Amino acid sequence: MPYDILEVLDTVRMTEMEHFDIRTITLGISLRDCSSTLPQTVRAHVYDKIRRTAAHHVAVAEEVEALYGVHIANRRVSVTPIALVAGSLPPAELIGLAQILDTVAEHVGIDFLAGFSALVEHGMTRGDVALLEALPAALATTKRVCGSVNCASTAAGINADAVRTMADVIKETARLTADHDSVGCARLVSFCNAVPDNPFIAGAFHGPSEPEAVINVGISGPGVVLRTVRELGLDADFGALCEAIKRTAFKITRAGELLGRQCAERLNQRTSVPITFGVVDLSLAPTPEEDDSIGEILIAMGLEDVGAPGTTAALALLNESVKKGGLMAASYVGGLSGAFIPVSEDQAMIRAAERGHLTLEKLEAMSAVCSVGLDMIALPGDTPAETLAGILLDEFAIGMINNKTTACRLIPVHGKQVGEYAEFGGLLGRAPIMPVSRLSSRSFVQRGGRIPAPIRSLTN
């Protein structure tokens, strides 16, 4: 479907008036040709591959941004899960490799590089175990590196041993980054059904089946959708509300694909590595700015506040409408594609949590219909590891049974309790410490093993 000048002008209007931006242009890079049993060889190959491939990434994004007048908020890189690339290295060498990733991210001018990751839903190799052991120190000694671990899937079930280990990893990461409100945990995601083409940080990685290098786009338009819902008013029925959101999602998705294809074409002309356009991720991602908020959209639909009865239904309506509108606008849709509900990054969510209207349990229910899960949740620093593991198991059960991606960014803020705040800064925002159940999950979590896959996984 060709683009015309009216679409571009409409996109510029959304940019100027409604907080519309392209949240991220993410360059995925395969590191499968960087493997070696020699740590120094892996470090050298990884640095060189990323430096060569991403050398023009920031400059090209700035050119395209200036050409169309649409703000591109972030230029980022994702790489092949490091456990697949450097699985023969011990934890100490993996920490050193994370520091190399941090250095090359700085050298190419990006704020985050994701893919210090492992895929362990079926079980863990020695390389996976080493990476999980290295994760806390890797995150504590870097500023730009993001990690993720896929612990479950609809096809494999839930690796409960990996979940227990991840709970310990989260606690140790929180302790090692305690001086900055345990912010290391904001760069660590635990997944069920992780996708290989996610452009959003911190959970992105370049999947093993992806091409040599690819541009994936994460759009963002909560402010645009909010204006649409407010202008429609409270008299419109649900059908009219869905149609209005679908039309808006179509516009912002078209803009995302246009800019993504331009970036891929220009990068491909300037590098020795072939770079293709991948997907548009339709996810609505809020920011700490007022009115750039998923929570405000739900309130504009007619809820008194986020957390009121009807909140999950409103979020489901929003999520499905965005998908239906976006699917018709893009050649290839992928990633997570829905609505994000990160508490620390959404002013309406923060206020609802402060008032006690939005609880951990309500967020869990909402995660059954949104595109991710329990995102940027600040918890008391003394939350036991087995409680974190129980929360992870609950969230992964939702993803496994419903064949959808669910994820957790849980932040047990070292030294803080309910009533206090964690200050993360920038797009990560600030979060009230939320209460968590004091009932014990210890005996359940300690069973270990693997929770079997559901019947729906048998589709052949």
C-alpha cells in the first residue's frame, strides 16, 4: 500500500499535538558467527560485529527523524541470546563479555543493548546456568546492558527450577544495585512465550531464527489514542469506541512502518552486513509524561480510576482494537503488539497505586489481556525469594494456558517498604512500593521440576 503526503502531514500533526513518537528503532544483530571457546576471541568478535553493523544506526535514525518530522525516542540494539553465543564461558568471563557489550553500546551511541539472555523453558545447559549466575554482576557493572530469561512456554510448560533461580537472581541484582533503588532489576525480564522479534527494551533479543540483521520498530501512541477517546465522549457505545481506536491505530502503525523501512534501506546502503526491515510492534507504550498514558485512556473510557470494576474489560477492548487497526496498516506485524502497563512509567497507574486502587492482584488479572505482564513493579526489599518465585509462576501460568507472552519486571527495592518510592529516572520513571501478600509459597515453590504443558499445546 503506497504512502501519500496527507498521511505524512497527519503524522506530523499527531507528533506536535498528541505525544506521538516512534518509541524505538531497534537493530537486531546475529552474533551466531562470534562463538569460540576462547574468551578473548568471543569478546573481540562480538565487539567488532556490533560496531560494524550498528555504526550508522543513530545517524540514520536522526536523518529519517528530520526528514519526516517524527520524533524517534530511542535507537537500540538487540543481539542473539548470549547463552547461545558464549555458552562455553564461565560466569566470570560472561561478566566481562557484558562489560564489552556495554562499551560497544556506548561507542555506537545507543542507550540500551539487549540480549544478555537465555532460553531455558525446556531445561538448562551448563552455559545457561553460567549466564544466570553471571546476570546480577553483569547488570550491576554495566549501564546499558539488558538481560532476559525465558522460563516457560505453551509448548514446553514452566521450568520451575529456572523460576526459582530467577527469583534468586532478582534478589541479588536488587542487592548489588541498592544504591540506585535496585535499578538493575529494571533491566531484567523473566518471560513466558518470549518472542524473537521484540523491539522493546528490556526484554528484546535477536532470536536464533532471525536474519543476519534486521530493523524492528516499536511504535507508541497512547496520547493519540487518548485524544481520540476523549473527543468521542461517553455517549458512544462500545462498537463506536472500538472503531475510533482502530482508525487511530491504523494511522500510527503506517507511520511506524514508513520510518522503519526508510531506516532499513539507508542502513543497508552503508554497512557490509545485509540489513532488512522486520516487523512493526503495535504496542502502546506509555511514558512518565502526563497524558501519554494507558491508564488515562482507561479512565477516559468511563472508569473512575484504574483498578475499578471493568478495568480488565476496558484494557481488553483497547488491546484488541489496537491490534485490529494496526494489522491492516503494516506488511509485517510482530513483537508483543498490544498495550503495556508498566506502573513506574505511567502517571495514571502511579496515582492509582498510590490510592490503593491498583493492586498487584489486579495487575495480574489485567496481564491476561494486555501484551506483557507485571511490568516495572516496585516491591518491598524484604520480599522473600520464594514469594517472587510464586508471583513468576502465577504470571507464567497465565501465559502458558492462554498461549500468550507474559513477563515480569519485579523490583524488590533494597531497604525500602510500602509507603516509600523508587526513583529510576528518565523513561523508567518512579514507582510507589506496592504491598505483596505475606502468605508463604515456600513449600509449593520448592517442589521444583517442570509444570507440564497444557493440552492446547498438542495441536498437530
